[in-house]
Amino acid sequence: MELTRKGDYAIRGIVYLAGQPLDKISLLSNIAAAVDVPQTFLAKIFQQFSKSGIVKSYRGTGGGFILARPPEQITLLEVVEAVEGPITPNRCVVAPGECERDSFCTVHPIWERVKQQVRQLLADITLKDLANN
């Protein structure tokens, strides 16, 4: 399992936003410049964040982005899954019955544990934690 460039850029952008005052609307161009991410790429990422309810977007003069909730209520798991999709170390743990071998495969339970532990680790880290470091 590897975080893509999109995931890396998403985390950079959202952590920057989490470090801003809660009522400050940040321009996408400022976020992109601050975290060294191409603005057009970051725009697509922030559209996904908006659809996922992680950020609110404002159009027009003075428009930009703010977090939709306080940073202590947004987890790294939400951020990663908003842009990367569900955390799955192997296709056999995507959904029950996805793999015809899951009922007798001795490795399947290990992949399931890996999935759950990674998800829990990411769920335990909030944007506030990351912004404060």
C-alpha cells in the first residue's frame, strides 16, 4: 500500500488549512504556494474534500476554502480516504465475498488485521494533531 502523489498533496494542503484561524478563508493559490503543490492539481483535490464534507468552498471575491469542521474533528483517515478511496492492503479485504478464497485462505485474516490497524492508526490522528506539530 502506497500513498499516491495525490494523497501526499492532499495531506499537505489540508494540514496547511488546519493551521489557519478557523474563520479565515484561504485562497487556493495561497495554499498551493505554501505547500508547494500545483494549483490546478490542488483544486481537484479540494473539490473532492468539498464533496466529502471536509472543507467548505466560497466562490467569488474573497472566496476560497475553510475547514467544514474544527480540525480536532477531522481525522487523517477521512482525508486519505476522501482522495485515495478505502484503505485496502490487498483486494481480498475490499468487501466480504470479494475473494473466493477468503473463507479458507490463511493469509486473509492477516490482511484484514493490517487493514484494521492502519485504519485505526489514521483514525486516531486528527488535523489538529498534525497542524500543531
